[in-house]
Amino acid sequence: MGFFELWNPVILLFVVVVGLVYRSLTSPSRAAAAGEEPVSSKVKLSFYTGIALFYIGQGSPINYLGHHYLFSVHMLQQSLLYLIMPIFILNGLPAWLIRPLFKGTVMNRLLRFFTHPLISVLAFNLLFSIYHLPLIMDTLMENEWMLLGYHGVLLFTAFAMWFPVFTPLPEHEKLSSLMKLAYIAVNGILLTPACALIIFASEPIYAMYANVVIPFNALPLLDDQQLGGVLMKVIQEIVYGSALAMIFFKWYRTERAQEDESDDLQENNGLTTA
């Protein structure tokens, strides 16, 4: 295990370039030229957190250890890249910045198709579950390009899956707050079988991890496998639970504000009548 195998400099360079491009595109002068308010520090921090998580998941020792030695670390990587990172990226994209990308009829239709709640929730969870079938994972792990391609598709569907909940484009808001709560609940249910397959397996099911010699002290193979399933499920519960809480309290504040506005309007009408 060399330093550059553990800390991928190419991915680090990619992340730095993306961060610098984002910084330039979201500068106050760019926002003013677009006739928009400056991008808040909160929004920018969300995007930078997202690309930092991408590097941690794809360019740090997590990637190397997860792909070569420890299934539990691989599942931690999956959780970071597919359940957490897309949320921060989407929340860090100002609407005026990405809206021009989807002005064309074709791009707009593609966006609406892939981010349709039913299609996105089924696509991500189906591909995620298929990926963790022993035959599929062992085959992909033996072919670097196939693995890279499948991960790319999974990442795309992860963004599409989160888009209906954290859409940066108000005109593409398809779900009410209550529907978002149901959508996340369905996501949690659909992800459970893949985790259950791993957690309750009575023997190691991935040949790739069974056939390697780990050059350091580690958990027994079956324990590591079960830990991976538990990590995925626990992180999923935390992420989905946090998303549910955010949506619920946002919905509650909106409802209260509307009620207060209605009460004020009725009070003003009463005073006018009097």
C-alpha cells in the first residue's frame, strides 16, 4: 500500500478544480450579472462539503481498503457516496446556476424523466440491490472498467433519487412535503432487502473478500461482512431520519406561517369592516 494508492492525487486535483470552478461561477459578480442575490455561505459550504465527501469516499484510504480488503469499509464508502454526498451537492447548487443547462427541450425532458419520483426511487434501489448480489459484485470487482461504469450509473441514480426531495430547481418540485415523507419512507423499505441479505448471511458470500490476505489485524470475514450490512442500515436510518425531520419541520413552519398570515388578514378585514 503506497501513499498514492491510499490518497489518490488525481481525484484530489479533480476535486480542487471543481471547487475553484464553483467558486468562480458563484462569485457575487456572476450572481449580479444573472440578476440574482449573492450565493449564501451556507449554500457554498454545502457544496464544498459534498465534494470533500466525494474525495473521502473515492480518493482516501476508504476506497483502497474497501475495494481490496474490508467489506465493512466498502459499505461505509457506499453510504458516503450514495446516501450523503448527493444531498450536500444538490443543496449547494443555486437554481440560476444550473437552470440554463436544462433550457433545451431534450435536456428538460431527460431531467423530468430520470427524476420522476417513481422512476428514480426504483432505479436506484434496484441497481443498488443488484450490485450487492454476490455473483454481480464478484464479477465487477474483477473488472476495473465495469466496476467504474456501474459505480458511475449508481452515482447518477443516487442524485436522481435525491432530486425530488432536495431539488435546486423550484419549477421541478414534484412532491409536496407529505409526499416527500412518504417517498423517503419507501426508499428506506426498498433498501432493506440488500442490507438484510448481508447482515443475516450465515457465511461469507463475497469471494473477492474471502480470497485476499489482509496485511493487518482485522475482524473475521463473516463479522466484517455483517458489520458492513449493519453500517449501511444504520447510516441509512440516520440519513433518512434526518431528511424526514428536516422536511417535517420545514412543512410545519410553512403551515404555521400561513395560519398566522390568514389570522392577520382576517383581523385586518374585521377592523376594516368595523
